Amino acid sequence: MRQVKIEDKLGLFIKEFSADLCSLELLIFFSRHPHARFNSTAVLHALTTKRYDTNAALKILVEKKIVVSHFENGIFLYSLTKEEPAHSLATQLVSIDQGQWQTIIEHILDGQEIF
């Protein structure tokens, strides 16, 4: 498993796109499915955070262009960006060890800097 450091590109990526727990959970969700597209209902059901928080966090990630939205057959679909290096960095999130995720989550919950 991978350790992340502040000077590490992946560490900076997490810091930039994970301002809150919901954003982090969304980022992890999309990193586990880097080539799939989901409607908002599927995204909401896959996460454990509150619905309002999820919609707001999803909107922010779309604005930051880490998640892209597609309008297809009258439905908005969301997917991880294909733009590099963001796509590759996001897909590396699944390699972070559980202990470090716990530390990252604790910092977010405490309102501290992630690293």
C-alpha cells in the first residue's frame, strides 16, 4: 500500500479536491470507477454522506473539473475527468493504505489541514 506525503503529487491532489468528507468520498467513489458514468441517483445511493452534502460536493467537483457531467438522453451523467494528470492521480487513490485514510478523514472531521 502507498503512503502519501504533503510534497507528493497525490497528497496535493487530495488536499485540493477534498475540502470536506463528502468531497473525499465522492473522489474515492469515482476513483474506484474511473471509466464509468453514473446518474446522480446512483452516486447518491453509493455514498454514506447526506444527500444535500453530496449534491453540493458533486457540484464543486464538477466546477473544479475533476468530475465531468454529460447530458445524454435527458439525463445528466457524471464521470471522472479524462484529463491528465488529474485522471491518473485520482485512480491512484485506491492504492493508499487504510491507516492513512483514517488520518486523512480525522483531519477533515477536525477541520484541520489534511497534511
